Amino acid sequence: MRPRNDLNCGAWDDEYKQRLTLKVGFGQCKGGELETSTSRVLVVEDNEPFRRFICSTLGKRPELHIVCEVSDGLEAVQRAEELHPDLIVLDIGLPSLNGIEAARRIRKLSPESKILFVSQESSADGVAEALGLGACGYVVKTDAGSELLEALDVVLRGGQFVGRRFSGHDFVGDSYAAATQDLQSNRCAQLDQNMEIADRHDVGFYSDDAGLLDDVTQFIVTALNAGNAAIVVATESHRDSLLLKLQANGLDISAAIEQGRYITLDAAETLSTFMRNGIPDPVLFSKLLGNLIVKAAEAVKREQARVAIFGECVHLLWAQGNSEAAIQMEKLGNRLAKRYNVDILCGYSQDNVQGVMDRQIFQRICAEHSAIHSR
């Protein structure tokens, strides 16, 4: 292991040791530009000449600070837990513990560290497995000369980079599915620690609209078949597609609409009623949704009426780059689910959206829900 205090060979200075607990890293980009704060980097590569190449390439970015170099998988895990670097440049073929297993452990010990794989493994399956662990990027070593700097820029902006040789492959669904599985496995413990999460507030992440519509259809069918009510707040195209799918499932939607048990609203128009200065107004939000819930519940002709709500306002906010507003709205959704007898499903689709969701935003959204789904 070689501790570093600069991009040349050197010792780990005492001043930097004292600053290890400070979390310094890149924030979200504004106007497509990287912010100038320092990002701390752990380099994990057992081939010394190639490790020198990586360090030399990182040296072209003055905002990057290599805090440690290691050549062993187990030591990489140890240093990640100790240093909590902002970025880890990680090989797969490592002694003692391969990079895939090392990344799996690092995700648990230092979940905020971004991982960029740089490996000679060039199969699509290998890339899918790596990204499925929550890695932010993948570069094949033979392409590193032309792609490593670009990958660093994309990853540090909060995006996901995959080498051009893999164009045509869709790794998004695999990444969400694996990340969701990791988060869901710890859900019971998280719920015990966070009582603000409502019991019936689910979220779904989808690689395309087809998967989204399938899940929403089943969600609404279950509610209406049980004699309950449903509220759908979605885009026009999704409302139209959903109507056809519900009818294909044998539901008499016309009757449900007439009874007041099936209510639909446009997502963009709904947002305009309670968004103020780029954030959701809690009072306006609660008044609008509360009135809709009461109206739908009154249409249910039985005791213990429940209302199922599907909404993609949060998706629109995220797609517009306003992730913080989306998270605030998810928190307001938790309050609704705790106050009223409702089941809520929020949906995020990758269709027609450039780039992928930032890992930290993904985790914060998941933290506001009682169950997580992906397709």
C-alpha cells in the first residue's frame, strides 16, 4: 500500500491525516461544469505500469487528489472503509479478492464512494455485473487512453459512463435491479430506524415505460377489483395507455369513473397547482391530495375503504433536474400515507430521459419508501 499526499510518490502528510474525517467532493453540476472542490481518489490496480498510467491521467485533473494506491482486493476494502474516498478507480483481476467482490463489500462499508471500474474484462456480461453492483462507470483498459478522462468527468458529475465499444447495450435495468436488491435486503432494519417512512408507500424504477405501465396496471386492477378507489396522476400518454390496459384486464372503467372510484389527473398540471419557487408547497399539496382522497373514499360503498394512488409528478421533477423537489414531494407522500388509508406507488422511468439517476439521489429516494421495485 502506498499512501499519497500528491500525484507524485510521497508520504502521507500529518495535516491530511487530520482532515480525513472531512467530506469533500463534487456536488451536482451547474451548467454542465464541474465544481472546483477536491475529490479524494483511491486507486486499486495490481499492475504497476498501468497504475502509474492511471495516476498520471488523474494528475491531469488538478481537482483530483490521490489519497492511496493499493494492489490488493482485500486491502482496497480496508482502505475504502478507513478513508471513505469520493472516487475509487478499481481493477477486477486483483490478488486475494477480485474487484467485483471488493466492490460488493465497499458498497456496504462506504456507500457514498463512487466506483469506476478500469479492467481488461471486455464482455457485456462482465460490465452488467459490475454496474449492477452500483458502479458509476466501466472502461476497458485497452480503451483507457481515449476514454478514462471522459469517464472521470462523467462519473464526477454524477452520471454513469460505459465505454463506446458497448454502445447498443442497455445496462440501466441491470444496475437498478441489483441496487434495488441490495437496498431491499436491508429494508427491515432501515424501517425500524426511520419511523417517518409510511407503511404503504412504494417506489418503482423502470428501464422503459412498458415495465412501468405493467406494474401500474396491476396496482390499479388490484385496488378496483377489491372494490376500492384509485387515483392516477400521470402524463397524458401514460393515462391513455393505462386506460387501454385496464380495459384489457376486464375492468369496466367507464363505470368506475362514473362511480367516482377512478380519478385521473395530468401530472404536469397537478404540479403547477402546488409548486412554488421550485419546491412543493406542503399546505397546497396536502389540501389538493387530501381532498381527492376524501372524494375517492366516499365513492367506495363499504367500510374500511382504501384508495390506491399512482403518481409520476416526482418522475417529472427528477427528469427536469429538480431531484431535491422530487425528494421533498416523496416526504410529503409519506405524510399522506400516514394520515389517510391509502396505498401509494411512485414511478420513475428511464424512457426519454438522458443519462441515468445519480446513485446518491437513487438511495435518498429509496429511503423514503417502504418497498422498492425495479424492472
